Amino acid sequence: MAACAATWAFGIDAVKICKNLLQTGDSCLDAVEKSIRILEDDPAYGRYLVGKGGMPNAAGTLQLDAALMEGRSLQYGGVAALEGISTPISVARRVMQGSPHSLLVGQGALEFAKKCGFTTQSNDHLLTAQGREEYEKFSHRLHYESLFDKHDTLGVIALDRHGQIAVDDKAGAACATGDGDKMMRFCPSFHVVQLMKQGLSPSECCSSVVAEMVERLGEDPPLEIGLIAMNMQGEIGAGSTVKISGGHNGSSSYNGFAYAVWQHDCEDPKILVHS
């Protein structure tokens, strides 16, 4: 019954890793953490605003966020504005399993990571030439409305062969990507999982939540959001307002929201598009 999914076309690389780990018996938590960590630590994925090589903040400093949830024990761990460490997902897991707190930010997150044995790196080491170039372009802009041409997020959800899922083993899992500042007003991933508890399919839940957000916020300026979800049967669905998704590994762009999936009855992961 194992299955996994990830946001965006580049997420297929995380799904390939996750699939292999699930097939060899790893837990959903291990599979999600490891698959994200590998991409975070590879500067080639920085252009997707993930991990090492990502885009720095307004001060030129790379700050990273990550969160991890596990449903059976109702555990959650997250870090935000973490500097000097390229794999925030692993720090988030240590927060979940070794801290009385659920979320650590900034200097507190960094000090916790150091105590856990994580090696820090300089900001110059974490940035790439492309990241520096983008920052130079940004520093000459006058209007915040056009700061980012894209804002990707690597979100991975997984169901293991033991029936355990990251996030909620009573209903399923969901994650969101896109305009985070607007999405935070609605808690869309939580909303999707609550709808799945009522028996709706993952696709129905994602589409319903996206439609409500668009109705409440309007379409001027347009809202960009992508949602993926999975229920306890390993069924996967998505909902989105994304018009065009960037390609990956030489592929052309996609007309809609591209996301990657693998299910136990499929040999290889594949990219699907919600339009």
C-alpha cells in the first residue's frame, strides 16, 4: 500500500528516493526526511528555492525553513529562519523528537542544531553564483511587488507499508506550495485533511479548498497555490490555481501544476499535471 508524492516537477527526484526507501521497509518519517534532505544538500536544487544554493533574504543571508509531522504519535517539529545549515528538515526532525518545543526559529534553532551535532557552514559557502546574481538583481529593485519570479516549496507526503503516514494516520496527508503569505490565512493543508476525514477523495478536498480561497481572496492579484493530498488507501489528488509549472532536467514547462507521484502498484514515479 506504500505511496508517496511531492510538489512540482523537480519533486520527482525526491519521490524516486522516497519510493526506494519505502520499498526497502523504511518508515514514512525516515523516507520523507531522507528524500528531502538529499535535495536540500544539493546546490543544484537551489534554483527551486530549496536548501543550499537557494535565494538569500533581503540582507543577503540564506535562511531556511522546514517542518515534519507524524500522525501516529501526533508529533510535529519545525525550524524557521535557520542560518548556516543546509538541511533544515533534519533539524526539524530533531526538534520533533528531542525538544519540548514544536517550532524553533532563528538563533534559537541554530543553537539547538549545534547542540545536536549539526555542522554549520558560512553563508558564502551556502550561496551559489546564481543565488548571488539573483540577490544583486533584487537589491536594485524598488518595489516589493515584483521580488520573486517564482516561489517553490518541496513538500513530500508518504504512506509506508505499515500503514503509517506523514501526516495524520486517521485521514491522510496534505501539503501546500505557492504564495505562503496568503495561504497562512487559511491553513489549507489542515483543511484538506479535515475534509478527507469526512470521506471526500483527495482530489475533491484539494479542489474544494482552492476554490474557497479563490472565492474569499478574489483573483486580482491572482492567487498561486498548489495542493497535494493522499488518503490512507494511498489515493493521491491535487488542486491548484497554477497556470504554468517550470520543467526539470531539460523538460519543457507544464500547463498547470506539476507534481510527482508513486504508488505501490506502479513501477516508476511519474509527473502529473493539474490544470
